[in-house]
Amino acid sequence: MQLFFEGTDIYKKVSVNTCIYDSYGEQQADTLRIVFNDGNALWDSWSPLKGNKVSVVLGACDTGEMHITSVRPENGKMCIRASSVPQNHNAKSSKSWQNICFKQLCEEIAGRHNISCKFYGVTDQVYEYVNQQNKEDFVFISERCILEGCAFLIYDKKMIVYDEHGIESAGADVTLKIRDNDQFEYRDVSQDIYSACVLKNGKLSGRYTVPGMPEKILTKVININMSGQAEADRYAKNILRYENKKMSSGVIDYDKFLGAYAAGSVVNLETAGVDSWNVPVFLTHVRHDMVRARTKLYFRKILEGY
């Protein structure tokens, strides 16, 4: 293992007890928690501060550059917590735009935090009017991504925005075989899935319906400008996706380290005796325990058609 603090590998100078890296594929910053013995009292002399940079590498697993959010003693040891999002990301902002594109919004929000922005399969859209009213930057852009059927993750000084349906429909080359003695839990409430979404903002009403499903309508009222019927219907479709994608999910707790697996990717499941789950799934959250050499995978089934 390599443990970098401000660009210097300090792994051999401390005794790491805990190192847990959580990567998220949707609308949430990656986190890192490191606990170590500091018998030589070196850590205090380095004067770590919030915002200092830290990263961990173990085999194929690389946390990328992360920002320290807290440093404190914990049960006689030192505990570092870090996030992939730069310091002060919780500050609230207010701004309005006219005739601005979706990609421009993403790039501006990323630029406020000195990170770059990359897009995968994203269809750009032009907005007549957008308002960020006293809202945290990444909460604001997360809500906008949901309306466009997109998601984003923040990794190594980059905000990566991707089209969900595009990533999911590309399929996977990797098959994850689940053994009988693996700890796994699957949750399927797809009988509660919505067949349609009606979206209102006081002026317009958007609607999207998935054909061939028992009728169950989701009705939402939002305080967001919708400039025309096509935009209202597009938002209704993507909010329906956002709600329905939560219906089938699972978790697998491995007794081995799968360092090459990362949130935001698609894998094929192969589970003995559970044929209904032998399908491609999207990894929403991956937890790597680098000291115990274990990996925990959180995932959801892929939606078909939208």
C-alpha cells in the first residue's frame, strides 16, 4: 500500500489500522477514512490541515487526489477523513442564467471548485431560464442531472457527467460470479414500479408512460422552469427513471479484495440458484477495505428502454 500526504508516501512511517475507501457512482462524493498509530509523533509535526491532499493506492485501486475534511485523535490513534470534493463545497450560492446549455452549467459549477469537467454520452440541452436559489453547488447540479437522465461522480479533480441509459446499455465485459458461501442480499420491489410520471410546475404538465405495464402513476410538482412541452415531457421521463431505478438493488460482501471494481460501472452477475439476478447490474457504491483486503459492492438492476 502507498499512502500519500501532500505528495509524499508516508505509509512506512505510520502503522495503518484502518483504511476504507468508499467510491460512489451517483451524486455523492467519494470518501476515505484512515486510522493509524503514530508512535513517533510525526503526524502532529506535519501540521495537517483541512483541505490538505491525501491519496491511497493498493494494486488496481487508486483513490485519486482527495481532500482532508477532519484530523483528530480517536481511541489513542489518529483518524483522517477525506473527500473527493474540495473544501467549502457545502457553501450555498445563488445565481440565475438565461439561454444557457446544460454542459455550460456543469462546467461552471466544476470551475467554482477548481476541478475539470468531462462528459460521456451526454446530450446537450439549452435552457430558457435556470435559477440556483441559495443552494449548494453539487446539490443544484445533481438535481439538474436527474432532470436530464444523467448522473455525475467526482474523482481525482474531475467531475464526470454521464448519460445513465448510455452507460447501462453499453453492457459489460466482466462477469462477477457469486458463490454459495458469499454474503449477498438482493432486494426486488419491482412490483411497485411506476408506469408513468406526470410532472407539473404550475404552467405546464409533462408526461411520460412506459408501455405494457400495469398503471401506477407518479405525480410530481416541481418549482423549476419548463420552457415548453418537449422539455416538460423529457423531465417527466427522467424523473420516472430516477424513481424506478431504485426498485431492484443488492449488496455483496466479499471476503477478498476486488481493487479493479469501481462505482459507476456495469458488471454481469452470475448467481447460482438465482437466475432472475443473472443480469447486468450497475455498481452504485463500492467499499474497499484496504487493510482487511475485502470489497463490498452495492448495485442496482438496469432499467430497460429508458
